[in-house]
Amino acid sequence: MNKGMLSLSGMLLLTASVTAVQVHAEGIFSKDTQPEGTITFESGDGSITPPVDPENPDPTDPVVPVDPPDPGTGGALSIDYGSKFKFGVQNISTLDQTYYAAPDEMQDGSKKPTYVQITDKRGTLEGWKLSIAQPEQFKTADGDELTGAQLTFTKCEVTSLVDPKYTPGTVSSEIVLIPGQTSVLAVNAEQETGVGTWVYRFGSNAEANKDAVQLFVPGKSVKLARQYATRLVWSLENTPNND
């Protein structure tokens, strides 16, 4: 009699134990929890974004130009880089001539199209506007002007690794500068566009760039056997034209 009761008691205990495990398991899988993950971004700091490859503008793989201009402007909205335009040494001619700026040379020996680089790290999608001006004519160090000389930028285009939906809506494909006159619009990134790093380049590669930046000099202009230089001013504004 006692043996039978022990067996029954054992069965009851076993059943109770299994039931308890089942209830516990159901408690785990019938409920869920939803923890929150957050991150907050602020406008970029004042660091300067290094020049990127204008053919493949990856900010993680910058390039090092042989003869860079002054450092970029820095800040959350910045002009990071602007190529110098070198038209070389030319023979004096009494005929109309067009000269072409050389591509950018990099320290690794490669040549790249000349370009201007813009970075928008504000995180506001306000847009921006890039313009260029030539305050004065080509001159010698003594102030002798190269009368009638005219700069033209062709094959102008923008490129970036940013999602194409943020591409600026207005991009001047050709720019003709008149010395001493007001600035000319190059790129207008309306609101909701232009975020990240963008390149405004003159030709998609070094080969296309060979004849993209042009300097026309009339044959009738007096030319001294000296170097002539001019100053170009790229202006970046945080107030785009939002038509």
C-alpha cells in the first residue's frame, strides 16, 4: 500500500513539475520588449574636408594635389578645394589664340580634371549657392593688362557619392567670365539638395579636361614677355535660389 502511494505521489510530482515548466515557457514567448535605440547628430565641426578624387569623390579616399591653393574655408558649409588654372608658357602671337588649362597633378603621379569641392555638414537641408567672379583682368606684376583676354569654363558638371535624389537642380554647364563684373552662378542647390560632399568639375576625367578650361587672347592684344595672372573668387552662400 505504501509503495503504491509513493508511485502515485511520484507521478503527481512529475506532472506538476512538467506543468510548471510549460507555464514558465509560455510566459517567455508570449511577451516582448521594445527597447529604444537613439543617436543625435549635430552640425559638422570646423575641420576641413580634404580634397577628394573628382572622378570618384569618395571622402574616405582623399587625393593630395601637387600644388594646392590655400586651405579650404572649413566649417559646416565649406569650400574644401579649388584648383589652380595653369595655362603654361606660350609664344607671343599676333593671331587670336585659345589656350587650355592643364589638369590637376596629384602627388601619386596621376592627373585629374580641375574642380571645386563643396561640403555641406549642417544637417539642415537648407541648400546653398556657388558662384564665381573674376575681379580684374590678367595682369603682369607691374599692372600691364592682357586686354581682351577671356576665361571660359566648359563641360561643367557635378558629381558625388551621395544619393542622387540630393543632386543640385541647377548646374551651369558653361561659364564665361567678364573681368570686373558681377559673379556668375555655377551651382544652385535648392532646399532638400546638396547635402554631403559635391564636386563641380570641368570634364569627367583628365582627358575630357584637356580643353575644358579655356583662355581666349585676341591677336591684337599687346603681350609682354612676362607672366600674367588673375584672381578668381569662388563664393558659397547658404541662401540658394528656391524658385
